[in-house]
Amino acid sequence: MEDYMKDFDADLVRDEIVLWIRDYFDRFNKGGNAVIAVSGGKDSSVTAALLVEALGKDRVFGVLLPNGVQPDISSSYELVNALGIDYAEINIKGAVDSIQGSMEQAGIPVEDRTKINLPARIRMSTVYAVSQSKNGMVPNTCNLSEDWVGYSTRYGDSAGDFAPIGRLVVQEVRALGRSLGLPTDLVEKVPSDGLSGLTDEDKLGFTYECLDRYIRTGVCDDPEAKSKIDHLHAVNKFKMELMPAFEYDGNIAIL
């Protein structure tokens, strides 16, 4: 076990998050539901399991959102069946293709980043549409490790009403998954974007173990990895902050 994990009490943190979720709903949507995008990865799986612990399975609704054919969608079905929650599968390919086609007709090139980020934003819009019809609130399922280096889509998977695991690094999320009794293949599933054929770690250029240790202890033994992490954190820090707003007091601007 990594040194930064030795004092992490997964059972205690699980119980604290469950109480935090209950308090959130008591304050903002008492008796309401949680509507969650289910990808089949560790983050959405752990978040969904925490919601079931906090609210009961009858108040948690899963939304499966393939973009055409999703090779690993069986993991999503495994999760909803393991938790016993109701769900719907809504394929977003038509919406993605329509927007990209309209862009091309307007003479706007569809860049690779657009092809990656557009589906994430359409997925989140879809989850919110379902949530409004289900008297729901939408959980954010990002973890601190991904947020730290900006590995999320703004207004896509980075959106949400509340973030149960947003301050936990990857290894802590996995420990929570084990504490919750989730299937091992869901907790240990290697994260990837499902588009490039590369894992998240391949694309980032360092491992989550390295990143997690650096976040928690400030120690990184690999100078190249440290440089990459520092750069990504600096250029993506705006994603973790509130949108800046020009301050105006009604008479003069406040500089």
C-alpha cells in the first residue's frame, strides 16, 4: 500500500459521504431522486453505490449513454444490475452526428478535440433532461486526480449538482469501491476514453499512482512526470474554479 493510503479509512469515509449526500438532498430536494450517467467505470460505479447507500435504490436512476456501439456497455449493465436500480439506455449518436454534420455544412471543421468533447457534453445535457423529468439532482462523478490535471470535459463530465467523490484521488475511490462491495472488475477497470484506443494513463504520460502520491504528499520522484503534472494543473486550474465575473457595484467597476 502506498504510504499516503495507510491512514485512509475507506469505511469511515464511505459513511461520511453517505451522510453528506442525505443532508444535501434534505436541504435541496427532499424526497427527490438522483439521476446518474452510468459509464461502467469505477467513478460512476462508486458514486452510484454511494447514492444507493444514502437514498435507497428506488431513488437512484441510471442513464446509459452509448454513442452508437459501446464495446464495454456490459460493464454499465453489470453495475445497474448489481445495485438493483432502474435505468434507461439513450443512444446519443443521432444528436452527435446531427451537430457534427451541421458544423461541416456550415464550413466549420470538426476537430479531434470536438469529436471527443461533444459527446460528453451531449451526455450531460441528456442526463439533465432525464433528471428534470424524474424530480432529480445530477451527481458529478469526477475524482480529484482527473480534475487536478484537467482530464475532464467542461460542461460535460465535469458538470453536476454535487460531487460525492470530487475530493478523492483515484486510489481512494478504488478503496471506497471495495468498501462498498462492488464487483472487482468495475473497481479496477482501466480508465480510457473509449475512442482513441489508449488508456487515460497512456494519454497523460504518467500513472495515477504517481499523480495521487504527488497530490497527497507533494512528492514525485520522476522529474518528467512532475513537470507534466505541474503544467497540466496550471493550465487547467480554471476548470476547478467558479466562472470569473466582472464585478460591478452599480456605479463603478471594482478593479
